[in-house]
Amino acid sequence: MKRLLLPIVALTFGITLMAQPFPPTLFGIPVTGSIDALSYQLNYVGFTDTYDNMPAYGGFYKGEKATLHVEMNKEIDQILALKLRVTDNIPVEDALKKYETHYNDFKNDPYYTAERSNKLPTSKADFNNERAYGTVYTSTFYQDGDPNKLVELNMNRVDYVFYVEIKVTNLYNKGPF
């Protein structure tokens, strides 16, 4: 009986672990749960609520002013993504440098797996050429190599000023679509 019980317990434990994946994180905060729980955790790391009508927080990331926006899946009342706008309203040369710095941070961190198609813009002209076709310059990474823990590094232009943002998406919370 003991020989039969041990494999059944091990199998049950293994299935339980597989059924409850760990969500992606930003600042060590899981991208899951309610907005109230997230707000408390963000306040703990120095981000404060900045808007009354939408979930957004202000704070600092690596010594720079940053804004964090929350995307919700309202059907299941769960956080879907956190978008951290790291730099805002900067010249294209500065945006390219910031993008490259964050790109290399993700690429050199063993916790992240880079998408094979990722590439860096090589110059201001390269980025402007990409923008001419209406695309956002994006590099994709995965936490723990899990495609459901999506991390996107974006650079874009709005009204002739540039920004760099990091978006962490929990595709486990995407729900049925």
C-alpha cells in the first residue's frame, strides 16, 4: 500500500504545481490579482496613485521618473498587464540610448529569454524609417522562458517626442477570447 500511496501523492503534488503557474512580475510584484492589492504593493516600492479616473501610478525606476499604467481584464477582474513608461518627452537620440540600455539589461539577465527576432535600431534614421510605416519599435522577452509571461520593450513617438516603456503581460489572465 505504501508503494502505491507515494506515487499518487507525488503525482497529485506535481499536478497542483502545474495548475497554478507563477505570474510574471514587475519590481517583484506579481502581475495578477485585484487593483487594491496591487496599489498596496506599488505604494510599498514607492509608486503612488496619480490619477482618479484610471489606474496609474508615479514613481522612479532606476533613478528616473516613471509612470505605471495598469491594464485590467474586467471580465475576470484581474490585472492583465503593467506598462511602465520609463522615459517620456525626450529627443530621439536619448530614446535610442535608453532603449539600448534596457534591451541589454533584459538580454543579459538569465531570468529573461529573448525572442530571436529582436533587434536594436542602429541609428536615428533606422528608427525614423520604422516609424514611417506606423510601427512601434518593440523587443519581446519572456520571464522564465514562459510565453505566457510576456515582457515587451517599446519605443515610440507621440507628437514628435519619444518615450520608452516596459510592458509586462500575464497571458494567464487573458481569459477566453
